[in-house]
Amino acid sequence: MSELKIVAAIAVKQQFQNEIVEALKTVVDATRKEAGNVSYDLHQDLTNPLKYTILEVWKSQAAIDEHNESAHFKAFVAAIDGKIDSLSVDVIKKVY
């Protein structure tokens, strides 16, 4: 099976932006150390600075499942609760 990619888009509430950015940096740093992670990069939208996108590359679905059960990911989910306007997560694979 080929690598899987995730595009996670997060729109944060302005009053929590600094706090959420710190939580994002923490989860990015910890996730990059996971054996099943190929890359995990945080991006900020140029026209809407409250919108962040994480581009992720994983070795397998099992690696994603492990990540979702990790302490650092669960802490991130708790840290953003009630502090974001929206979250979308798309798991994709290369077709061509």
C-alpha cells in the first residue's frame, strides 16, 4: 500500500490564536518523532491568518491509528476544544 496523506484544516477563534498555535507546535514536534510518520508540516493561510493547515504523510493506516491514540494527539484535541471555529480532515492517497 502506498503512503496516506492527511490534509487537516483548522480555523481558530481569534482570542485563542496564540494558545492554539502553541498547541499546534507541540503536536507537530511530537508527531514528527513517530515511527510511522513521514512528514507533518504546519501551514498558515496567507489571506486568513486564523486558518491553519497541517499536511501529513503517513506510512500506513495503522500508523495513523497509532497517532490518533497517542498521548500528545489526545492532549492536542483537548487543547483545541471550544477554541476553534471549524475543523476538516481529509485522508487521501495518490492516484496518479
